Amino acid sequence: MNMPEEFQKPPLSLGDWVINIIITKIPLIGFIMLIVWAVDTNTEKNKANWAKAELISKLIGLGIVLLIISIIGFGVFANFADEIEWSQYD
């Protein structure tokens, strides 16, 4: 009886996971490595799925941060516009 290939490989060790997590904490390099692990066909399946999940969560977080920054920026701009004495431009 033949087992599927993903069951023939040993799982990643605790040390491998710790190294992967440390690498992802390095700014820019970590993001690039997540992309590489997510799209590389030679990457172990569990690691690739983890990298995809990390990328999705990071992109959602980035979207929320950008939304908050744009809301705050619009509020500051609107407050600044209210402070201008517009009658002097008539």
C-alpha cells in the first residue's frame, strides 16, 4: 500500500518552526520569505499553507491600518479646513 507523498515526509521540527517565525519577524525580508514559501512548489505543504495564512492576515491588518490612517487624515484635513477664514478669499 502506497502512502501519499505528503505523509512520507517527516513533519517540520519545533526548531524549524522557531526559525521560520524568527525569519518572518525581520522587516521586509520576512514578508518576502512568506511570499516565497507561499508560492514555491517545493515548500512543505503545511509550511506553504501557514505562509499563505500569515500573508492574508498581514494584508488584512495592513488594510485596517491604512483605513484608520486615512480616516484620521481626513479628520485632520477637515478640521484644518474649518479653521481657515474663507471670507478673506471672496
